[in-house]
Amino acid sequence: MKTLIYLFLALAVVGSLAMLSIDVAALLGFTFGSGLLIHFLVPGLFVVWIPTIFVMNALTKDFKQKEIWRAALRGCPPWMRRTLWIIFGYACVGFFALPFLYGGGMDSAANKSRSMSAVLLSFYMISAAVFYSATRLKRFDDSRHCLNGHHMSPLAKFCEECGAPAASSLHSQE
């Protein structure tokens, strides 16, 4: 199972890097071949996104709906979670606002390439973050202890047994 997760993680990272390069090139005005590459990478998104759904369901099955993202990304370092949300915000702005700010609406090849690559980048990045979290989950969940040494649940800020705060760990909760 871990081998498959690492395989999908690698595919998601490659897709993320490809989409990032297309997006940067489109921002610089280079769109030659990006449409063909985007059409090639769209099916690749489904290759990683369907397993992402199953892994995310497994990561979040014991958590409330409002904690789904914290639960799914609890194995990620803080910088990765922040980067994911920044890229997601950029994709929203890039899809709805940038085509009109740069002029030409969606008729421009650069605007089409920029908006599509931003949206696809966010989905590839979500997949990469979920798979990375799944690879770190066992080690991360086992390392959660309070200041008194009691084992704590993954998202708890205070010990369920004694009420002491969580001891600092490799990845601090935000």
C-alpha cells in the first residue's frame, strides 16, 4: 500500500511541477505547446485524483466534517499547508480575475493557459499534499504526546487524559 502511495505522490509532484512550469511560462507570455501539454496532463490529474479521494477518506474517517482538511493534511509540515492554500487562492484569482486584468478575456492563448494551469496546479498540489501526509501519518500520529507523556489523538491540543498541553513535536499544529 505504501508503495502505491509513493508512486501516486511522485506522479502528483511531477504533475505539479509541469503545471507550475506552464503557469510561469504563460505569465511570461510563452504559450507555445502549453495547450497540448495541458490536454495531456488533464487525464493525468484523474490518475492521481481518484486515489487521492480514497486516501483522503481513509485519513479523515474518524474526524468531523469541519476538520477534514486539518485531518487530511496533518502529516504535512506547516510550510506545505501554507503553500497549498496560497496556490489554491492563486488558482481562484487566476481563473476568475486574471484573464480580465491582463486584457483579452478568455480569447487570449496566454490567459487560457494561465487560468487552466493554475486550476490544475491546485488539484495536483492537493493530491501531492494528501499523499505526503499519508506517508508521514503513522510516524506523526504515534509521536503526539502531552507534556506528561500520555498519548494524544492527532488533532488534540490538550491531553484527553490529564488536560496538559501537547508537547512540541516535529510538526506543530496551527
